[in-house]
Amino acid sequence: MHTDYTLFQGWLEEKNVTDIQIIDISDISVDMEAFIIGTASNERLAKAAAEFVEEKAELAGFTLRGREGRHDSKWILLDFGEAVVHIFQEEERRNYNLEKLWIDGKIITKENL
């Protein structure tokens, strides 16, 4: 993995997004390096966190390629090319369980960079 995706973790934490996981999928995906997954306690927080991450990522040199779920913020996806940020509300996160789907990826923490 070439980029420090813990930047995204920090931005999400600033907006009170919890249970943040960074999954390195660079060995199992051709197009992406990482999924950053977090849980927002409500729709308003999810929208605010997504807008904040978009702003901070742009300032850090990331280009937003796509956005899904802005109007239905139970799951907001921000596609930055090499990294995709998923902001879920709790029930949606349990339902989709991306961590299980991408179990072959490596969990990244600030400590193991």
C-alpha cells in the first residue's frame, strides 16, 4: 500500500464516526488499495462526515471519482480511486458486513503501518 490511509480514519474520527476499519485490498484488487469503513450514529452525522472527508481529501490531493448514497445516507460511498470510503449507519453495516466480504484483505491500523 502506497498511501497512508489512516488520514481518512483521522478525518472520520473528527466527525465522531466510530468502529473505523481500514482494509488493505491491494493484493486482491486490481483497481483499489483500500476500503475505509466506519459507522455513523445517524443520517445527519453520516452526511456531515462524508462532506468533511470529501473536503479534506481534496485538500490532501485525492480526487473524488464517484459518490453514492448522498440522499439515502444509511450507506454513503466515496470513491477516491485507490481508496473507497464507506460510511454506514449501524444496521446497514451489519447487513452488508464488508469486512467479511473482504476477509482476504489485511486490516491496517496506525500501529502496523
